[in-house]
Amino acid sequence: MITLNLNRLNVNAPYSVWQVNEESFGFKTDYGVLYRVVFSRDQTIWEDGAYEFGILNENQRTSPGDKKLRKTIFCIIEEFFFANPGILLYQCETGDNRQAMRDRLFLRWFNEYEYSDRYRIEVSEIVAEGMSNFVAVIIQRNNPYADKIFEDFREFVGFLTNKPS
């Protein structure tokens, strides 16, 4: 179960965030879009301390240029790292072949984030069966295992990229 301090989170987040279930949190934008942010334990690369992070648009509506959306997402990420100083993996959704656009958008959001200097991020593209997938690892800049985490991530991506057919 992921535990976030919703009181502290909602002091800073422009949209009100609530807990949906043991691993996800929801919020609704001014445009009526329902988002769910999911943190799932992930043992693909590391045995412990890693979570996969996902942003799901629950009702498939749009929030064009919504700066409050970006800020709310990063408030949730901040609170995650405050409560769980581990590893965050991110994979862009691939269901509609817009994953490259999502990757660029998330990286732009990350680079524009006022506290981005607190974190390190590395993004990789994995091509499997002719489809590009974008994955990222995000950790706190002061993580004492940063070099090893990025080395493990690169090794895993290399394995997937060069995986025999």
C-alpha cells in the first residue's frame, strides 16, 4: 500500500487529490477530466523499493494547456518521494500510438518543474515488435545508490533492446 499525506499534498496541489485504492490517487480538473495516478510495486529490475508510476485519464477527455494538471502531478510525485524515498519507473501508455508525444510532454513538464533539480531522470526508448516504448527512471538527486540504479536501468533497457526474437 502506498501512503501519501493527503493533507500536506492538498495544501500545495491546485486540484484536490483523494485516495482511490491501495495504490492510486485521483483528482478532477476544471475541464471535468478525471485522472488517476497509480503507484505499483515493481520488481522487474530491483527486488525492493521500486514503483511503477502511471497517469491514467479515466474518462478520456482533454485538459488543453492545463498548468494545474502538471502542478498536481508533480505535487503527487513530491509527496511520493517524501513518503517513499525509492525509485520511480515511468512508462508512457502505448494503447493509441501517442507514446512519443507523451514522453516529450512529460519531459517538458519535468524540465519546467520548479524543483526539478531535486531529481534525476533518465529516459530510454525501447523498440519491440516495431513499436517504440518510452520508459524512464526517476530518483531523488541525493539517492546514495544513484549510479548503481542508473547502471541497472541501462542494463535492463539494453537487454530489452537487444532481446533475441
